[in-house]
Amino acid sequence: MKKLLAIALTVLATVFAFGTPAFAADAAAGAQVFAANCAACHAGGNNAVMPTKTLKADALKTYLAGYKDGSKSLEEAVAYQVTNGQGAMPAFGGRLSDADIANVAAYIADQAENNKW
């Protein structure tokens, strides 16, 4: 009985350790959210309102709160910016779901970190 319990606990621990969490952001879904809500100002990773504040990795490191000082990951900093807005950028918290914001943050981070813009 103890052996069976040990095996069951080992299997459970392995599933939790290596399984994909249910809350993991989906960059592919984020691309759709971006196209519908962000591309008007940020097409191709650019910024139609403030041209120096692009979504390219080098630019994000210079101005994105939390990311430039290393206190947040790129995804966390983008999600915060999208949720709360700043300056000319409106807040999307309440307009987009938390999942949509996480997904678009994953998409932007993937595009920026892999030089896809």
C-alpha cells in the first residue's frame, strides 16, 4: 500500500512539475488580440503616436516601467502597461479580459525578444 501511494504521489508531482499551467499565456491568441486592439497604433511594432516608443526590444528597455529596471519580466511589464495605460496610451483593463491581456503581452514579448517586428 505504501509503495502504491509513493508511486501515485510521484506521478502527481511529475504532472504538476512539468505540466503546462492552465494560466499560461498564448502568443498565437495574443496576435489576434493585438490585430484587433493594438495594431492601429502599433502595427509592425511601431508607434504611430510616439515614434521613439516602439515595441522593439531595444526601445522597450529604455522606457517600459518595471522592465527597464529589471523588476518585471517583459511580459509582466507589457501586461501592466496594457492594463493601466500611460500617457497617450489608453488603459485596456476592463475592456480586455485578463486572459486577453496576458496573451497580447506574450505575443508582444515573443515578437520583441525574437526580433520579429
